[in-house]
Amino acid sequence: MLSHLRYLRRATVAALVLVLLMAAAPLSAQQQAPPPPPSTTKPQPAPPEAGGPTGDTGPMALPKKKEETPEPKPPKAQKIEGMPEYSIHVNVPLVSVPVLVATKDGQFIPGLKQGNFKVFEDGVEQKVTKFEISEAPITAVLLIEFANTNYLFMNDALRASYVFANSLKKNDWVAVISFDMRSYILTDFTQDKRAVFEALNQLRVPGFSETNVYDALYDTLDRVAAIDGRKYVMLISSGCDSFSRLTFDKMLKKIKETPDVTIFTLSTGEALRMWAEAQGLGSRQGIFPCSSTLDYLQADNQMATFARMTGGRWYKPRFEGELPEIFRDVASNIRNQYVLAYQPTNPKLDGSYRKLKVQVVGPDGGPLKVKDQKNKDLKYSIFAREGYTAKHEVD
């Protein structure tokens, strides 16, 4: 019995060993199996659109950058129905040229038409686009030399000034300025004739003996340059300049640069000068504003130049009785003149000085012939400014 149990135990142990060996056999075979052969398929390169850098096997795959979306263009402005189209352009300003055509006696010649005038700028004929006869009220400055020089010179200046004031009309604008060493505004622009006479009544006791004509005229032109429209300066003076800071050349430059101003000049003391020459006295310092006959000739030339450059006239009366006729002539010249306007063929706004020349022609294109009541030819003169200064781009 005991031996039988031993036999069963041994058989059981042997059976368990056999089971364990059979369970371990597949794992050992799996560990000893050879590795599979390497694959012969080549790796596929990344496509170029991957966006990466290129290597030995092609581009490396990197995330592709996001393309930037361009900014949308602003919408084109649409034309609004019914709205007109506009364009920007620069107009060359019109040049206005007042012209007086008068006989040798100073009589205004009426009845001329636009076709009777030719205007030349720097030798080039211009097309007159506007033509009218001016009869409007005037804007004038009465500029009087009142210095402690000689009584007869002062008396001439005062009498001429009063006659001029009497010739004014209701709607005229007038300012009164006197000068010796400096200028004095006696009354600003006014339409009250009584204010003009009150200003002249202040001229009783002269101050300095200096006669600074250049400084006074320069200052007056500077004042009126800002006034719109045509202006007139009635300069009553001996023409002798004794102490001005400015020179004659600078004075001429100022006249050229001042637009729309006409200067009329009246020289004083002619009767005394003629008497002194007849007596062989000449001109003496302290008795006359100028110190020599040559200085007076220069003064006359300056007064005539101021008027001629601006289209005015120069007067040199000897007697007091000539004054009313002179100022009637001045009034006729101012109130009855032809005004021509044109757009210059030279469009440059360079501030240059342009020379002007005005001709009066007949229907056939030749010189205009004027007849008097007896059908005789009348000689006449044309008074117009000699030139103007063009505007500058920054003006």
C-alpha cells in the first residue's frame, strides 16, 4: 500500500514536470527566432510644398507658413450723379493799364474804342480783353512839402493845396499828409471836405528846414499799396531833397513795385526862381530849398520822372492864377481815362519788371488822326505807366 502511494506521488511529480516543460517550450522558441529581413522600400521624401529646408534625402517636412492675405485696396470713389467735375488751375492775373489821351492843352480826347488801342509788354503785343472809361470817385493822397525854407515856396504849396481841395467831389476819398524832415498825417482818408480844410489849416508854423521828398513819397506809397483799386498821389513840392535816408534809385524801385498808383506832381517856387535868375542872384543856401541852379534842374527832372513813370503829369506853374486850370486838368485826367486790361502772354509769376507801351491807332492800323472843329490836325499825347512788377508765386 505504501509502495503504491509512493508510485502515485512520483507519477504526479513527473506529470507536473512534463506540463511545465511543455508550457515553457513556445517562449524559448520565440526568443530564439531570427529577426525579419530589412525592408527594401525607400522612405518617401516630403513634398516641396512642405516648406522645410532641403537635405540629402529631399526637403524636411516642417509646418508650412501661413500665406499673408494682402490688404484690400480702397474702393474707387464713385462719381455722384449730378455733381459737376472740378479741376485746379492757376490763372495769370489781369494787368490793368489806365491811359489818358489828351491834347497838348491837356484836354481829354473822348470817343475812342477798344480797337484804337494797342498794348505791348516787353515788345510783345497783348490782347486787350477789357475796356472801359473810368469816371468813378477817386482815392487820393495830398502830399505837401511844408518846411521852413522860403515863405513864397510855402505859400505856393498852401494855395495849390486849397485849390485841389476845392476840386474834390462828394464821393472822393482823400488823405492829407505834410512833410519836412518827417511825414505828418494831418487827416486819414475821409469824404468830408471840411476835414480836409481843417487839416490844411494846421499848416501855419513850419518846423524843420529839411525837405525829405524821397522818404515822404516812399512812406506814402507804402501806406496806399494795401488799398484796393486805383490810387492817386498829388505831390506838391519844390522837388529838392536835402536829408532823406533813401536814394533816388531806391525811390524809383519803390514806384515800380507799387501797383495801381498814379502820381501827379506840382513844383513850387517857379516865380521866385525866375526872379532870382533875372536879378543874377542864383540860388542861395538858406533862401531856397535847393542850393544851386543845377540842383533845381535835378529836382525838376525828379518830379517829372515820378509822374511819367506812373502815367501822371508834372506841372510847373509860375503864377497863382494857373492853379485852378491845373487842377481842373488833373480832375479831368483822373475822372476821364481809358482803362485797358489784358492777360499777359508771359505767364511767369517771377516778380520781374515788365515794360509797357501803349499806342493809339486809327481804323486802318496807322497812327490815329484827331481833328479840331476847323478840321485841322491836333497833336495829342498818351499818358500811361511805363511798366509794372509781375506778381511772385508766394504773393
